[in-house]
Amino acid sequence: MTDRPVSEMSFEEAMTELEKVVGALERGDVALEDSIKLYERGAELKKRCEAKLKEAEEKVAAITLDGDGNAAGLKPVDGL
């Protein structure tokens, strides 16, 4: 696991680290204080992943299709 700020991570980076956090917590071989820190880091990582997924969903929703179902452009999405 890294000390890199969660806010700078891509979805993939955050998900990979979240998987490591969950694995460490599931094994139960971490001291209580470290478990608390890991849990807090995991919560931040989860929030980052959710935000990045929502962002991607909004971008996909903004794709407009032509009459044949082909991508024709983008429509504005509120908040982006």
C-alpha cells in the first residue's frame, strides 16, 4: 500500500489499493491501531472509486447517438 493521496489516484489505482486493504483486514493479522488506519484508508479509497465510476457514467450518458445508433457527439451534462 502507498502513502499517495487518494485524490490523485486513478480508478484502477484506487481499486487495486482497496483490494489490498480489504485483504489485509480480512486476514486479521494487523494490529488494532493499524486496522483502524487501514479501514479509514479503505473508506477513502471506496469513495474515490465511487466518484470515478459516477464520472464515467455521466460521460457515457452524455454520448448522443444518430438514427443508426452510432455515436454522433456529446451533449452537455450538468456539473461537468
